[in-house]
Amino acid sequence: MSAADRVIRWSTALAVVGVAVVAAVVSYEHASALVRAHGESGWTGRLIPLTMDGLIYASSMVMLDSARRGVGVPVLARWLLGLGIVATLAANVAHGLGHGVIGAAVGAWPAVALVGSYELLMMIIRSEQMPAATPSAHDGDDTADPLGERAAVVFADDLAVDRVPSIRAIRDALHVGQPRAQRLRGYLAAIAKSQGENLAA
């Protein structure tokens, strides 16, 4: 990565984090005021708003971890991310609704900015961590796939007896779709063939 690329990446990350911090503080204040106005007080009134934005953060991190490991995103993480977004947006809209439509729009903006900042930051981290596809001596197989080595470990016992797992078995074990499972099966078949040739030699 060039120096210019690093400057762009880090300056973008800092801007996103700065917006996220400001939006999180304002969104928290709006949600906290709403919660306190509807019967909660003390620590309860202060902590409930944190569960909304905290749920967004936790779900986003689970999705990021799944992307880094090359596995499917858990359905629960997607649902909870959506639920957290709806909850924080609703709280902020309700807070500003007393001042009319414009007040509701102004109240909703910090929540929108916060969620957008989270997702932009996740995109930056994903692009930093995802391995680049590089040419290999086995061009056309799945050696560039980050799941290739993991698949070889998962199905090591099968490969040791020159048995290539089925596409369905690969899909179930690695939580990938049909096309990727097919590519991984080709990669595993190449490994099994190579091991068989080494034993024969």
C-alpha cells in the first residue's frame, strides 16, 4: 500500500470515528431523555439507551468477524443489527417529534449518522483485513480462497483416504454457498490427488 493510500485510509477512518463519537453522544442524550420522560430514572434511565447503540456495535462486530474468517454471517446478527437500528432511530425520532416533522427529522439525524458511521468503519476494516487474491502456480483452483486451508484441515481425514467430500458436506461444514463450495471441492480434489501421488511415489 502506498503512502497516499495509507493517508487516505487513516484520514477517512479518523473522520468516520469522529462522526460516530459525536453522533453516539447526541443519540444517547436523545434516547436517555426519552427513557427518563417515560418513567425510568437513575441508572436504569442511563443504561437502557446504551443497549440500543451497543447492540448495533456488537452485531456489526460479529458480521465483521464472519467476513474476516470467510464464513456466513449468522442470521441472528443481521436481525439484531436491524432491531438496534430501528430502536435507536425510533427513540431519536420520538424525542424530536414534539417539535413537529422538522424536529423529528433533526432528532433522527444523529441515529442515521451513527449507523452510517458504524457501517463505513466496518467497510474500512474489512478492506484492510480481507486477503488479496494473488496468482498462484495452481491458477484456476481455490488456493487464493482464505477458506482453502481451513477446508483442508476440516476434511483432513477424508483427504487422507483419498476421499473428496461432497459439495453439500462442504456447504454445511463451512457455511458457504453452492458456487464457492464447488470451487473448494476442486481445491480439495487437487490436494487428495497430490497426496495419492506422493504415497504412490
